[in-house]
Amino acid sequence: MMTSMFVCLALAGCGADPDRSNQTTVARDTETTAPAAESSPASTPASTPASTRAPTKVALTSGPSSKPVASTPISSELLSCNAEIGEAAAAKRVAMCRDVSPATHPPCNAVNSCAIIEDEIARSCALFDGRGTPIAGCEPAPKSMEAAAAVVRRYYSAINARDYATAWTQWGDEGRPGQTLAAFEAGFAHTRSTRVTIGALQPGDGGAGSIYQPVPVTVDATLDDGTQQRFRGTYVVRRVNDVDGASASQLRWHIGSAQLKRIPAA
């Protein structure tokens, strides 16, 4: 039997509006399911302006099987930061979030995913850094390669927590260009978990007022039927170079493009 799914490598971001009270925990009741296997990703040149880049999607298609593969339904419930890293560690992240966030109602609450809390910290640190006022505790430094790589880590952290809205906005304020949030979420219906390993970082390139930072990755995914998949490739993460007049969303890193290729699982 031939089954298929689409893993859409999309979404990231932080809202330009400092009031993020609408970005709190959202329970998801519905989710579809299906195994997968082989990828043929589209690529986008890192030098292409973000506004003209084509959306990147990795299409996964399984090989033939003699019988249907039974799969265990994946919970659609959002994984809270408390549940992910424990109450003590979550409380520290929440405290840092509240210390740095200028938002009236920031998403600094341990019942939210760790990803959205970390996203608010990164957004706030980048905003104040761009104004020449670094904040103690903002690590890694907002302009650093490590801060760029943290976007990719946060992206997969959000996917694992089933916080697809936060994952989706890692591509920018409006999410991944050319794809709705619902389509993005559906693409991970059969993905039980993912793990990203960041490779050695090299200095990125600047151009047209922006900095482009390549982030090499190896991504291991487990599907709902237990199938293991591995992908290797590069994300290109982007931010503005000139801080004068830049908004919070422009000052922080966001995913600009991705190119991943399926390789044999370990």
C-alpha cells in the first residue's frame, strides 16, 4: 500500500506588536494521521529576498508495503513547558521572559510551550539590543550565529510541543509564505517527534541590508507507526543588518529558506 504525507518545513517568528496576549496555550482537538518516508525538498537560494522566496516543503512518501501499518494516534494536546522541562526550570524561563518582555500581556506562562516563552525572550532581547541597550541575561547575543541557530532549535521544539502556531511564525510575522497555519499543522499529523542536531556554524553573508546565516542540521523524525526518518541539509536564517528604524520582528532572526534531503536513518 502506498501512503504519503507532507512535512512542511515552515513557520517562525515574533509579532511586531508587543502585545502578544493572544498567543497563549491553544488546545487542539483534531488531528489526522499517516506514515511517511522519502523526501524531495525544494531549495531556495539564500541570496533571494525573503519576500520573493518560494515556500519550502519536504514531501515525504512511503515505499510499498504488503499490508497496512497500524499506527498509534498522536495526542493533539499542547505540551506545556512545565511538562517538557519540569516546573523549576520552566519557572526560571518564565521569570526571564517577564523580566525582558515589553508586552502588556506577554506569553510568559509555564502552561504555554517552552518554545513560545523562548520566542518572546528572543524577540525582546533583539528589540532592546537593536536600540543599543543590551539586557543582562540575553544569551546568546541577539546578533550572534548561536542566536540564529536557536531559531531552528525553537522551531523543532515547538513542533514537538504541538505548538504549531509558534513553529509556523519562526518564518516571520505572517508565518510561512504561501502556506496557511492549518496546512502546516496538517503536514505534521503523522510526526510523533523530531530531534534536530545543529552542525558547525560558519559566519554568514550580508546583503541588501540583511544578514543571512546558514544553519546546518540533521533532523531525526519518528512517525506515528514507529518509522524512523533522517534528513540532512541547511536552514538559512535571516535578520536585518541596519538597526535604524527597524521593528522588533526585523531585528530578530527568522527562517528564510530550507533545503533538506532524506538520508538513511541511523
